[in-house]
Amino acid sequence: MAAKQPKKNGRPKIELTPEQCELAETLAGMQCTHAEIAAVLKVSEDTITRRKQDDPSFAEAIKRGQENGKASIRRMQYKAAKDGNATMQIWLGKQYLGQSDKREDTLHQHLTTDNQAPPRPKTFEEWLERKDMIDSVGTAGRPPVSSH
């Protein structure tokens, strides 16, 4: 006696055409999300996720598209920096060369050797003296604050 085949429930499996797979790779290169790729292909996001799990070549196409897209962005950033875009030069320097903006912290200049803030002034005269000292150092290069 032949074994009964189980009845299949649910919708039929959606197969993506080679053209859709190529388009998915192109969209991945534009750094589109799975939801965006699914919307363009007119399938569900779950279909994209399942297809990546079930089909290693589709998963590789998505990964290849993402990596090619990142390389393309990097190439454009490098070209912009090389062509003299100062903002891109600064950004790339911070990202890859460990450069950073110099930050003057006036409070740090007034910390004691053990990095503790000096004790609070006990008199109004001590407070004024400290305020004058901080104001003279802390406002260098900045416009004075108006007191209205």
C-alpha cells in the first residue's frame, strides 16, 4: 500500500526570477533594507528572508550587492576628499586616522592634580577671585556673554 502524501496547506512558494534576483542585488548595493527590496519586488519581507536562508546564491548576491555598494560609497568619499572637499577630508581623518577636534575644557584647567574640583569658595571675595580667573581664561576667542 502506498503511503499517503501529506496535504500541503498555505500559499504556494513564491519563486523569484533571475531578473528579480539581479534587481535585488542592485537594490542591496544601494543599501536598501530587506523591506525596501521586498516592496520593489512586490513580495513580502519574509519571502526575502526565507529566500536568503534557502538559497545560498541569493544570499551571496545580496551580500555582494551590499559590499559593492559600500565600496562605491567609500570610493566617492575618497574622491571627494582627494578633489579638495575639506569636510570629507576632516571626516575621513577622524574615521581612519584617529584625528579629533581639539576641545578646550576650561573646567579641566581648574582641576587640582588629582582631577578633583577645587574646594568651594568660603567667602564672596574668594568667589569673585575665582570667577575673574575663570573668565580671563575661559572666554579667550569667544564673544562676551551679555548680562540682561
